[in-house]
Amino acid sequence: MIPSKYFEALDFIKKRISDSPEIGIILGTGLGDLAKEIDIKSEISYSDIPHFQVSTVEFHEGRLLFGTLGNKQVVAMNGRFHYYEGYNMEQVTFPVRIMKLLGITHLFISNASGGLNSAQEISDLLIMKDHINLFPDSPLRGEHNEEFGPRFPDMSEPYNRDLIAKAVDIAKRLAIRAHVGVYAGVAGPALETPAEYEYIRRLGADAVGMSTIPENIVARQMGIDCFAISVITDLGIEGKIKKVTVEEVIAAAKTAEPGMTKIMKELIQGIQA
């Protein structure tokens, strides 16, 4: 049985919106400008929603936005929750389950990450085709609720192949620098040492970050198709590693944001009901 707290949050939200969203969006660090493309009908502060957490990270505003993007009804998280903030995995992924209960069929996720592939440059985009989960916990650990999906969800296609192919075509047509690759998720919040970058690269990752994978696992368990895109904000490549500040990460994300926004917007508009 689904715990009552999910329905308490769901009922609170439903009383404040007029339409049911089809598409969910999670906006990562420094990537909030996609929200400007949404014709916002309603917005709700996380702090007002029962059982929602509050974003504690700089540049994560902490609001649920409801409206239209192109011809689609969307709900966007303007700011996400991270494991490193001290939240457990259920808290981190709580909004994704609420989005599903609201009716979304697709989830679009963005994040900032460290690049591990020598072909990458700062402010490039990485279209995620797969991931390596290095978090110390799973959002599916613990009591199982059959209403959320299978106990052992299949993860052979964590990110929708058709959306990946379309994103590659869009990036080529618009001359946006984008790669396709594997993202590794770690707990954070310290950035990786040079040895850790090398280790994660040897595992097969093209980028490393501190989010996205928990949300993806929960989404896939619940039958939500996912697309994820990462902005390379610093480089963990031998010879290119340097000290990096939060301000530099945000600046790199802002440089890449227009291209990411174009890809996400066009993909969302092209989804068939």
C-alpha cells in the first residue's frame, strides 16, 4: 500500500493546479532558465507541500512549476534534492513519485557534471545513454510497495533510445556540441580527486555527478520514460584538472544552457500522446 504521505502531498498539489501534467522536468545546478520557456499557470513552493523537502543548494530555487511548454502540460522542479544534503533516498525521489501520481509519462532530467572523456570541453553537453550507480544506497531499498512497480525493475534501457537519437539529430542540426555517453553518480559533495576521476573513467564513465540516478531508478520502476542531459562544467581529465569554484561551475552551465534548452524543448514538443 502506498503510504498516506504521498496522497497528502498529491491532494495538496491537485487543489492548486487546473491541468494534469504529461511531462516532468528536473532542472539541475545552474540550469533553471528552461523554466523561462514554460508558460507558467501555477507555482508552489516546496516548503508549502506536505512531506516535500527544501532545496539547500545555491541556485536551486525550490519551486514546482506547472504550465505549458510548447503544446505539452508540464511540471518542472526548479531545484532538486541531493543525497549529500543529508536527505535519504526516499526523500530525494519523493517528487518523482508524486509526478507519476499526477500523471506524467516522461521525465526529462538535467544536471551539471565533471567530464572524463578527452573529447569533451567545458560547457559541452553529454546526452546520457546509460549510467553507473556509485551511490551508497538505493531508493528501492526497504519495504516494497507493489503499486510503485516491480521490486526488481528492469534497467536495460534507463534512458529512452528514441529520445537519445532525436536529441543527437537536434544537436547536429543546430550545431550544438553534444556527446553521447555514460554518467556515473556519486554521493558527493566533495569533488573527485585525480585518482578518483581516473578510477571512475576506467569503470566506463564519460562524466561524473551527484544526482540524476536515484530519480531515474524510481522513474523506471514506475514505468516513466526518461531522457537525461548533463552539462560538462569542469574536467577530470589528466592534464586538464584544476581547482574549480561553484561560481565557475555555474558560469559553465549558463554558457551551455541555451543549447540544452533548445534540445529539451524540441524533444518535449515532439512527444506523441
